Amino acid sequence: MSLFLPFVGPHDRSQSILANPSTLQNAYTQTLPPGSMTPMALYPTPGMSRFGSVAQTGGKRFFSTAATNSRAFSVTGMRVYEWFADGSAIERGTVATDGNPAVIFTNGSGGQQLGVCAGGNFYILDLQTNVFTQVAFLNGKATQGGFISGYFLIFDINTGTVYQSDLYDGLTFDPANFYQRNVQADEWNAFFVMSWGQVFQPGTKTRDTYYNAGTFPIPFAPAQSGTQTEGIAATFSVAECGKQIAWLGTIAQGGYKVYAASGYEAIEISTEAITFALSEMTQTEINQATGESYSDQGHDFYLLTVGGFTFTFDFAEGKWHIRRSFTDATNGVLGPWRARWHCYAFNKHLWVDSDSNAAYESSIGTFVDVDDLPIQRQRTSPVICVGNQVLDIGDIELLIDVGVGNTNDPSMNPVVWLEISTDGGQTWGRQRMQALGRQGQYNVRPRWQANGSGRKIVFRLTMTDAVAFRLMGMMVEIRDESGREVELARAA
């Protein structure tokens, strides 16, 4: 048997499934250092344990005021909640709702105010008195907002207007203090304040970056870099990921790409697989796409939820995978990842669920999804095809963590399921399982024999048991029509 190197790889499914059927679901790639057993491994995306719950349903944003010694707030349903380290929460105010996500931000110790854009309105929570106030001047005008250089800036997508508050006072807005786009004809379609002190303002075809130019009374002006050519397709798809921002962008000549930028110049991070998936979406699904980010295990992840999928880009690896949650586990129906909005607070990765009243803590040591649902982890390989010959499939063995068992049930013997396609992924044979061993059974060897033959061979591995999924590779024996063993690293 030889190591089938491409079995461990990213989500890369092509427009033609025969060209490349490879997918990666609820696992991500990890490049390993020299001296490791294999060059790359698949590691599990985090599971979810319940942190707390509130009366309202439908998380719309999670925010913490700082990484440590923080206060944490969510917009869930029509309420603003403050969360505490023990998982309890208290209602701080009522907001409007319009089907869009909310945006939460703060002016820090200088103003001691929390700003909330929700349902087109703007609200201020005084962080010293906990008094919650709706800013009437901005009713119907507050699509998005942020804080920069002492000012709250509020963006109205309907008029392309950015309103500026008084210095460190989100309750006071001078109606004369606003600015609009005057460089290009396409209207601004989103607004995002970046941590490094600039404002990302993309239109439907082009984008601007604003900075504090020190002018009066509006200190913000376009950066000298000029207008860039990448627009934005989905207003709420922007997210800051480490030292870069990412968004679902438009192409003036047609179509969609995913971009990232750490300065003024953007690069495309979408692959052929992602752009094809986006081309299959409806206009409504594109418009409603959302972006979120978080960092864990040395990886900065950008999560783009669009349609029934959460496409996830790993900046550390430069590769994509998808995340999905069961919407009907009994019948195997999957939808986008339900952990939608993230914040880091109380030394925990916290999320609000888009479909329930719960908040969750994520961890790579937890192996169930929201509501204790199973997580379906799945890898589909590229095609093995050698001159379109009939290939004989000999023994198959996984290089995977075994003997991990289940800490809650040491008697449990988790399993993985293998399916084989001999027509390039068009149809599949029956699922066959192999055990990974009870806790402490480290000499288990998950192997399959009598695997048949075919011209275009694809493997699909699936696991739903609540245990660690860490896969280093697949060993396979493939022989051609002359009985010679195929070198799989070159064949795939």
C-alpha cells in the first residue's frame, strides 16, 4: 500500500464533479512540520457546549468590550442582553428588527457608551448607568456603524450617508455633520471600521478607504490610495480576520469573488470551487450572506454563510472548508453552521445561535454541535484515474487517531464510514464501517478489504460519533490492468 497524499486536502469541488469532487466538511487542514508522519492532517472544527440562554430567539450579533476584563453583549431577537462569566444574562434594552444582522461597538473609556445598530435604528447603552436610549435623529438611518478617532459614525445604506456624532457622545448628532460619496457613481453598499484606524466603504462596483485627515468639522476623507476596483455584494459579509478584512465581492463585469485586504490592495481568496458555488446561489441568498471571523489554534478563520452553507477560509493555510449543522439529524438534512456570531470574552470563544435562544462556548475538545446535535465530518477525495484503465482497489487503511473512545462512555467504540465511487463521484457504493477503538485501544487498525474496481475512483469518509476526528492520511493499494501498483501521489 502507498500513501494517497491528496486524500488529506481542502474543499475544492469543481464545476465538473469528474474534474475534482473533493470536499471537506467540518474539518480543516493543518500543515505539519518536517519529521511528522505525513505532510498534512485533517483536524476537527470545534464543537459547542451551552453557555447560557435568554428569553428571545435568534442571535443577530455578539460583542465584547475587550479581550480580558470584558463585558459581553448580544442582540438576540428584539433584545440587547448583557452576558456574564457564569452564563447568565440580563436584558438591557429593546431594539427594532428588520431581518438584518445587528452591529455593536463602543467608544471605550473615553465615552463609556455602547452603540447598537439594529432594525435601521441606533441605540446607546450607557456603560456606567446601564440606561438604554434610542437616538431618534437616526431612526430608519442606522444600517451599520462603528467608532473611530473619538466619533461614532453611522451609515445609512438608503441614502449612502455617513453621520458623525459629537466627540465621545453617541447621543448627540449635528444634522449638518455627515458625508456622502462623491468619487464614483456606484453607491456605498457597506461600512466597516477597521482596527487599524481606517474606514472600509465599498460600493457595488468599487470601494473607498477613509481616514482621519484632521479636517473640520468632518475629519474623515478618502485615502490618497484612491478608489479600488473591488465592490461588495453582501452588506453584512465584511469581517476582520487577524490583520486583514474579508468580504463577498462583486466583479464589475459579472459574478462574485471573495476578497481579502490587509492594506489598500485586495487579493482574491476564493477558488474555482467557491466561485462556482456562489454562481449557483440566488440573488436573495447572495444579498443575505453574512461574514464572521475568529482565531483559534493559530488559525484566523473567515466564515461566509450564504445559502445553505458556511464556507470557511483559513488564512493560516490558505485553504477552504465548509461548516454545516444538522437541521434534521434524523433524515440527514444539513444547513449552514448555526454558530453564527462570535465574541471572545471571559477567556472563552462564545457564539450566539442564529436559530435559538442559546449562547454557546466552542472548543476543539467538544464533539457535539448546538443543541447536542451530532457533527457530520466528511472528506471526499479527488479522483484516481490512470489512463482510464480499470483499476483494482486493494486494501485500504486509515492513518487516524484511534483509541480515543469517549470520556463520557468508555465502553463506546466509535466508527468511521467509507464509501467508494467508481465513476468519479457520480454514484456511490454502500457505506461500510470500521471501528476506531474504545478508549485506550491504540493498536486498532481501521482497514477495508474486497473494495472492487473501477476507472475513476473516489473515496468518501464520514464520521458523526462524538469523538476527536484527527486524520493523517489514507493508505491504499491500487493496481492497474497490468497488475502494477499505481503511485497515488502522482495519479491523483
